Amino acid sequence: MTIQKKSKSVVNVGVDIGKWSLDVCLYEKDLYWQVENTPAGVKKLLGRLGHYQVERLVMEATGRYQFLLAEKAMEKGLSVCIVKPQAVRAYAKAVDKLAKTDKIDAQVIAEFAAIVQPEKTLVKSKNLLKIRDLLARRRQLVGLRTRELNRVKVMGRFLEASCRRMVRHLDQELVRIEKQLNRYVEHESDWAEKKALLKTAPGIGDTMVYTLLADLPELGTMTNKQAAALVGVAPMNRDSGRMRGKRRIKGGRYGVRTTLYMATLSATLCNPVIKEFYQRLVAQGKHKKVALTACMRKFVVILNAMVRDDCEWQY
């Protein structure tokens, strides 16, 4: 007599991430429980989920508090989806669930997982995660340095020396971060060809290349419109009836857009194609920031085409 093994129940899991706790809801089973957001708590949670066939495990991007659960769940082979909090909140409003507690949030996220079925978040290597962290830290240090340089001009001669000391310390830390970044990038052997290709574009430096490869891995696989939208430099329509609203950029990946802004600013001075395009738009009466945003869009579209077609920059 053969004993048939009972198949596991398929569930969609929603987790409301907190600094200290994880609120968990299984949509199909209408089960809710809470564990601590610690290695022991995550182990306990994943052990309990092992009794089910997890269709998708959905959580919101809440700073860095979701990283521990996401990493351990991916190691277990679960389909992890890290979604924007605005998307879950918009869904909650659409289904008229306006109350907000940790338990309700977990239930809404679980329902969002089952109904909307968000795309799975790509698994990233530990080396790539370190590169992304170093890039984020570099952006933070550059921001701090800019603020200190601005303070030199407004704090007066009495405190000028203090501000300049801080700038020197930040410069030293930037050098250390960039050395670390270069070491980790060397381990990404798959990047060598794309890195060489992208650096042929005037105005593109190492930081821009690393940001594109780490934070925009879809580069070269998208259409022009998709590339612009993903970075957040595609103008969005605001039309209704006879009203024609002003187009504005919205959404996208902030880190990529910020770095692209600085690269494009440099390209308007040293890149013949971007420089000519920028000057033509300004001559037509476009506001300089509007012209620069248009250049950002043109630049990322060209970079996407270069990687897609395996083609170096052409004048």
C-alpha cells in the first residue's frame, strides 16, 4: 500500500515590515502572526512558511529594514516581491480599506500579492548589493560635501576653517569609498564589456557606469520609452477633456536619475551631441532645467541603444 504525500497549500504572503517586528498574513488561509525583525525571528517565520507552497512573498521597500527577510527568503528560493509603499496604499484606497494598523497593513499586502500579482524582485549577489550600498554612501558623502562648501560662503570667516576641515575629511572618505567600489566592481566580470562600451560616451565616468550597471540592469533590453520611464525622465501627460496640463517627470529610480543629472550636466560641456541638443533647446526659448531634463532623456536613450546594439559612442 502506497501512502500519497499530502500536497502543500498554495499561499500568497504579505509582510508589513517594522524596525522591531514583522507582521505576517497568509491571504488564502486568513492567518496572521507577528515575529521579531531579527535573525531568530526571520528563521522562525521562514520555518513556518516551509509548510506551505509560497506563490509570492510580498513586502514594502521601507528603508533597509526589509533587507534581512528578503535576503534569507531568496536564499530559501522563495519568490520575493519588494514593492513601492505607494502602490500598496493606492490599492488599499481603491478597495476602500482606509484603516491602518500593522495587522491591517499585512492583510492588505497579502491581498495585494494575490490580486495584483506583482513581479518578482530579481535576486542580486552579495557583491552587487555591496556595490549598490557603496554607491548610495558615495551619494550621501557628495551631498554632505556640497552642504559644507555652501556653509563656507555663509558662516563667515570665523567658522570657515571648521567647514574646510570637514570638506577635507569628506574628501578623504570619498577616496576610501571609491577604492572599495573599484575593488568590488572588479569581481563583476560580466560588466567588463558593458563598462568599456559605456565609457566611450563623453561625459560618462566610472560612477555613472557603476550606477547604470548596478541600479539599471535592464539597460540594453528596453525600448527608448521604457528606458526613459524607468529612470524617471519621461514627461507624463496631464490632460483631461479640453485641458492640456503641463508635462512633468515623475517616479523612476532616484539614484540613477541623480547621477544621470550630473553626468548630463558635464555632457552639455564636453559631449558634442548633447551640447548641440542643449544649446538648440535653450535657443528655442526652453527653460534651462527643461532643456537639461530633455538632454537626460536623450542621453539615457542613447546609452540604452549602445548596450542593446553593442555599439560604441558615435559622433
